[in-house]
Amino acid sequence: MTTSTSGILAGCCNDRVWVRIEGKGSHQNSRELKAFLLSQIESTRGQRVVVDLSFCTGMDSTFMGMLACLNGKLEDAGSGLNIINAGGRNGELLRGLGLDEIFPVEDSCGGFTGTNPECAPIAATGCSRQERTEICLESHEALVAADERNAPKFRDVIDLMRNKCALAH
């Protein structure tokens, strides 16, 4: 039996948690990103998290919102998030949502030049429709919390996800 991967690879180097995104960062792997980083927050309080987008082919709003959400949780634990190699469209997307105001977004390696940690794939896990809806809602609310100019962009998505969550409970 073959284990499918989430497109997220992770490792540790120089007292930092490293996450590499291979392929698209989306609602389909936001749950794995969240689960991994929450476990890291519990076990390695205070470590910075570096997210490398070198091999990321794109991101949807749920994934970017999850980055914003996780940054808040990391800050609460005395840490934070750095995004590196976000040149081109990925950087435009993050900056367009104002996320560069809440965590550093570097087009290159920034201060991490020459660091190439060993990263292992995180397995993809199943996710119920309800759980995916809750993650989507949490992510889009985080985007609005990060920058109020995002409210009109995501109002309809948030309303739809809130209604779906209410119907499920």
C-alpha cells in the first residue's frame, strides 16, 4: 500500500522548524500543515518556523489564511513564521492579502542563505467534509483579521462556511 503525501515536507535545522511546500498549497493540505505546526508548537516552544516556497506552484486563499492563523498561534507561543523564496506569483498573492504585514515574506532565501535542511514528507490524512469546512472558515477569518481590506473579498465565503458549520451542528 502506498502512502500519499500532502506535498508538505518538514524538518528541523539550527533551532528552526522548516516546512517546504511542493506543488500547490491549498485547502487539500491545509489540515496537514495545521496539524504538524500545532504539534511543533506543543513540543518545541519558541522555535521559528520557516516556510520555503521554492517548489510551491501556487496557493489558494485557504492555505494562505492557514499561514496567517498559524502565525498567530506561533506568536502566542513566543515564536513566529518566516516565508522564504516567495518570488513571483506566490509573493504577489501573500502581499496582496497584506500578510507581509504580519510575517516576513522574502522573495529569496533572505537571512537563510546556505541552509538546506533535510525534510521528510508529511503523509496526507483523510479529512471529513465538516472538518474541511471548519478549516476553510478559520482560514478566511484569519485573512480578514490580518487585514480588514480582505473582508469584502471573503465575506461570501465566510458566510457560506458559517452556514455550513451551523447546519452541521
